Amino acid sequence: MEDSSNKLPFFFLGLGVGIAAGLLLAPKSGEETRALLREKADESRDALRRRAEDLRHTAGDFVERSKEAVQRQREQFTSAIEAGRQAYRETVRPEPEEEGV
């Protein structure tokens, strides 16, 4: 199974070329066609801006969650190291027993 995400830009390129060709060959006056092309270009630009903004927000959320996960892992790792050190200290230097009891 091939990765379809690599084909997506080519699909949109073909779609754009097809629309442009259809508009240029349509039985409308040049002024109407240019106005329609301008309108569609503006709509596409706005859609791309919205999509880019959504992607920025998504990426920002992902980065924030990743930072939090790294911080949690760091805290757990630090706790594990400290527990290991404490266990080592207790093994190497056991506390002296009280004498004369």
C-alpha cells in the first residue's frame, strides 16, 4: 500500500489546472472569467490561511504536550535515581544497631 499523502499535492495541482482550464474555455466574457478567477483565488488563499493557522495551533499544542511529557519523564527518572542512591547507601552503610538494649 503506497502512502497517499505524497499524492495529495499532485491531486490539488491537477484540480487547480482543471478548474483554470475549464474557466478559460467557458463561454463567458474575459472580464467575467477574470473576476471569477480572482474570486476563486481569494477563496483558496483564505482557505490556505485558515488551514495554516489550524496547523500552527495543532503544532503548538503538540509541542506543549511533548514538553510536559518530557518533564514528567525527567521527574520520574530523577526520582528513580534518587531511590537507587538511597538503596545503595542503605546497602553499603547500614544504620548502626543500638547497643546495650
